[in-house]
Amino acid sequence: MIIMQKNKLFQGKTLAILSGGGDTPAINSSIESVRNRASLLGFKVFGVRHGWKGLIGEGDIVDLTNQPYNGWYGGSALRSSRTNPFPSKKNPENRVPQILHNLEKYKIDVLVTIGGDDTNGAAKRLYETEGIPVIGFPKTIDNDLRTRTMHNFNGEDIEAVLCPGFPSAAKAIAEYTAKLKTTAESHSRIIVLEVMGRDAGWLTGSAIFGGAELGLVPEYEITKERKEVFFETVKEAYMQSPKKSLIIPVSEGVRWYNEKEDKVDVVYASSEVDEYGHPRFGGISGVIASDISKRLKIEARAQITGYYARSGICRKYDRRLTTTLADKIVDLLLKEEFGQMPVIKKMVPYEELEEYNAASIDMGQIGNKPLPEQYYNVDKFSFSEAYIDFLSKILKYMRYEDFEYDFPIVIPEDLK
Ligand code: F6P
């Protein structure tokens, strides 16, 4: 016999979820986990479609309460947008009054915002200036949203970041690199692999787990002088590689010295900016590959991973990470602590992602977090042991097939 539980704690209240910014494979898992826990507490759960855009105009709201949901499916079933509630260069309109109006019209009591620095930054402002009860939920494949997750490496505590979306994207980049290795080897080529990451190189490093070497990140610009040292480093790594091939991951936001213009700059895919003022990057791998070919006379090619990193199913680490963070949201809801975002306190392997390792931080503390200096060897253009230890918590170990061969050279009989 099923006994219906009456008078649940939040009966009659509504919680709405929205996701904004670039999608990741872990958003549906976040939505499902938050929905399930909020439903248990008695909330009716709504989904706001297309990020903040779903709270302007007439509103675009769906009911998630008793609906089937597939949290393993990548992307966001609520869709996404880069709509900014606040006025920006691209859109001077202040949408806050419309948002307040819709929150009231749809009787939304609590808003959970799944996003990176932009979406959660706007949520924080709405909480601070308008008193809207918001709870942030971290999300970005770039992994550059400050979560205050500590990574202990050889006794030193390093402030790392652990954002849902990054683990799945990192796995995708590692797997992609491992595949690419065989074509690079067959042609004795250098492949410059471009990876998403406008401001930070967290994701770029994951190619190392697929057999890549070296790496360039947006945190350290490649000046005229550093470019020369980089070429030398590439040549040495290539010559030392057993099959005369190399995969070099580079972040899309790398700033590279351009001889013609005599300046260090990024490569833009489009001059247009979004409502948060971000331009679109793309194409740096082509520039670097062409410069390597010209300077070192080694065949080099460019490959852009682009949306591959953030497409497809949610991986196990992300699934457990999002459910753990959603467990923490229950705590925040019960204590009615708003303006907070759940985070993981310590970098741990999959099995140790548990609620006791979750905390919440004031959304006032969020912001961009570049790669810690301990994770990158600036002089060697490479990711450090500390970075490899950080990523091994998520990906466990480097996995790529290798076929070691050393066939004897045949010398014609008459030359012997
Ligand atoms: O915000 C995350 C991100 O994946 C960045 O790495 C990338 O620059 C950007 O989104 C691109 O997003 P879109 O092409 O969807 O605007």
C-alpha cells in the first residue's frame, strides 16, 4: 500500500530552473537532479526555457514536475541563450522589470540558475539588487568559474575548480586526441589541436591524457621572444618522439605574436560580441600550424575540436558530480539560504563525490578562475605534474593505444 505523504514542507511553492550560456553534456543531469530533489520536498518544478530569455516578454515556462526526464542526454532540454537581464552594449534594454513581472505572474518562489560566470553573475545581481531568491548551479566546459575546490598535491593546497560539464568535455578531448594520434603518426605530422577556452586553459590540458604533448593556454601570451623559444621546444619534442609526430593542444583564446602587425593577438571567428560582451574566437590552430611549417619545415596541420567537446552524453563523473551538488541544494532550500552556489570542497575521484564533500559559496565570490600557476610550466610550454594529478582524479589515467614497432630496414643484397 502506498501512503501518500501529505503536507510536504514546500507544498504550494514553485521552484524554477533555467540554464544559460554555452551548453555542456551535464546540464540535463543537473536539471533532473535538482528537479527530483525539489519535488521530494514538495515544490512544483518549472523549467524556464532559453535562459533569461524565458523570463522576458510573455515568458516561456514549462512544467517539469511529473515529467519523464533523461539526465544522461547531453545539452539542455530547457535550451539555452546568452540573454543578459541587464543592459549591455549589444542590448541597451533593462529587462529586469520584465523578469520581476514574470516571476510574479508564474508565481515562482525560488530560481535555480545553471550557468557560468555570466548567467550566475546576473543571478547574483538580481539577488542583491532585487532580493530574488536564487541558488546558482555551476556549469561550464571551460572550468573557469571559481568553485574554491582545493586540490592537495604533494602536501600543497592548490585552489582548483570543478565545474559540471568539464569532466565530460575533458574526457571527450582526451579520447579525440587519442584517435588523432594514429593519423599524426602515419604522416609524421604535427597536429595543432584547438580546444575551447576563451580565457583559461583547463580543458586544453586534457589532451595530454590522450597522448598530446606541450600545450598553449590563454593565461600566458606568446610574445615575439617566447615564440622563438616555443619553436625550439616543438622541434626538440618532435625529434625526440619515437614516430616523429606530435599533437599540440592550444586554447582558442591563445594570444600569439603576429609578425605582419607586430602585435600579440587572439584570432577572432567573428567580430560580433554577445550580450555579455564576449567575441567569438576560432582559427588560432591554423595560424600556429602554418607558422610551425614555415619556421621548422615540418609538415603541420590544424584541427579544431570546437563543439565536439561539449556535445553528447553526460559522463559518469559529471552525473555523480551534479547529483552531489543537487543534494547540497536540498540543504540550501531547507535553510532558505539564497544567493549561494553549491560546490565540491576537495578534488576527489568519482567514488568520493559525496555530500559531505560539498559546501556552498556566496555567489558574491564567484568569478573567473584561470589555471593555477602550479598547473603549467611557462618555460616549457607544458602542463605540470600537479595538473596531471588534478585531472587524474576525474579521468583516472591516460588512455591511448600505442603500437610500438621498429621494423628492421632491408638492405639490398648487392649493397651488403
Ligand atoms: O562558454 C563556453 C564556451 O564553450 C567557450 O569555450 C566558447 O568560446 C564559447 O562557449 C562558444 O560558444 P558559442 O559558439 O555557443 O557562442
